[in-house]
Amino acid sequence: MFYRTEDDHGLRHNPFNAIIVPRPIGWISSCDAEGRVNLAPYSFFNGVAYHPPQIMYASTGDADRGDGLKDSIANIRETGEFAVNLVSYDLREAMNRTAVPAPRGVDEFEVAGLTKAPCETIGAPRVAESPVTLECRLVQIVDLPSTNPATPNRAVFGHVTAIHIADAVLVDGVVDIGKLAPISRLGYRDYARVGEVFSMTRPTWPLAESDGR
């Protein structure tokens, strides 16, 4: 099939999210200037730079709020910092509970039965149960095009200032993906966890016969 994105695709559900997969989940913890905590998952998330290490996540605003800002964005604008917690398979249900559209000021750590742990370089808490947390300081928030002014699209870029890694997922000095057991977002209501893992060596130029010529 083929369709232009401004037209009706004619399918039961929008296939866009089901095509760009798998997507890592950025479980963003933040707090506002008064110290009220928020925790929410975002699947438009990834790393974007090595030196210094930087990440981004994108958010669509909430039309039910007058300013169109989700709590995470509002908090990060106020404080300039946030944490990204990795979602392991064991944390899938807790992560899903924090996706609930709770009123501003509700502590999703309490809603999901999670433990707050202090960060070292920022004031926002991290999820103690998460095997990996990235502490971040805001680089910039970028406004993106939106078809509805009441639901703006925004991308948040953060400088990773510190990283927590649970000792249990480190084997011989490297992160063991099987022990990490991360989950990813697919389309519709679907998720996946890492199964088979394979390695490939990046080729050099000129390509050798063993590189597929």
C-alpha cells in the first residue's frame, strides 16, 4: 500500500508507530521547583551524541491542559534537569502504571510502588529498582511542527552528567544485555524484550571479500 500522511491511511490503526520499531523507552523522572516529583515513560527516546554524551526524548502535549505542557516538560523547564531510567522486563508493569494521565502533582513513584533514590549531580530522584539511570542537565527544548496548537510536539535534549549501572548487569567489564533485560516499545499495545543477540565487526575500506563483495 501507499498513502500520503496528510490523508486517511484506511487501516484500523495508524501504522506510524508500528513501523519505527523497536524504540527504547526513556523513563523520565523529574521534579518541579517546589520539589514535586513526576515519573513518565516516553518511547520517542534515544542517544544522540558521544562527546559529551547526550540524549533526547520527544513529547506530545496534552490538549486537556491550558499550556499544552506535560508535567515532565514543565518540570524540566523549571529546573533544567531530569533523569532517564532504563525499563527492564521486571519493571514493565510499574512502567505501564506511570503512563496513567494523573493530575499534576500526583507522585507516580507512589502510584507504581517504586522507590526514590537520590541522584549525584541533579536534584531529581531516580528509580532505585532500575538497573541503569542517566542523570541529565537540559541542553535545549526544541518546538516541532504540530497539526494542533493545543497539543504541541517538543524534543528535549539533555547532557548526561552521570550514569548509574547496577553491578548485577556488569560481566567482565561490559554490560550483559541478557542480565539488563531491557524492553522496547513497538506499535499499538505491543512491547518486546531483547532475545537473540548477534555481533558484527564494522568493515574498513577497501572492503574485503569476506565483507560481502
